[in-house]
Amino acid sequence: MKPIERQIRDLQKELAETQKEQSSLRLQPCKGDAEIRAKDARLDEMDKRARSLKESIRELERKNRDRISEPSKNEEYESPFV
């Protein structure tokens, strides 16, 4: 497996774990205002992390597509259909 694909897979796993953690945190009850604020702060932090992971995944997927399409852009090749 290529390094970019491995990075994408690892980031996707981390994103899935973050989303599971967010879901379980949302279901936890809070007893007071301090706990609610702490929970909201943690959820905001996790949302930022999830957005960052999604952006990183998109960038790596774009790089991977560009890398795959590069060999087909061989300038020395002349199509017989031109």
C-alpha cells in the first residue's frame, strides 16, 4: 500500500474514533452548569479536530488523484487519433 493511501486510511480511522467519542459524550448527562460548559468545550474541541481531519483527508485524496493521473499526462506520447 502506498504511503498516501496509508495516511488516508489512518486519518479516516482517527476521524471515526473522534466521531464515536463525540456521540458518546453527547449522550452523557450533566449535573450542573460547570459540567455543561466543560462538555460544550470538549465537543467544540472535537468538532475542530473532526473538521481538521476531514480537510487533511480531502487534501491527501486530491494529491493521490493527481499522482495517479500524472502518468497519463505523458507529453511525449502522441495519440494516433490526432
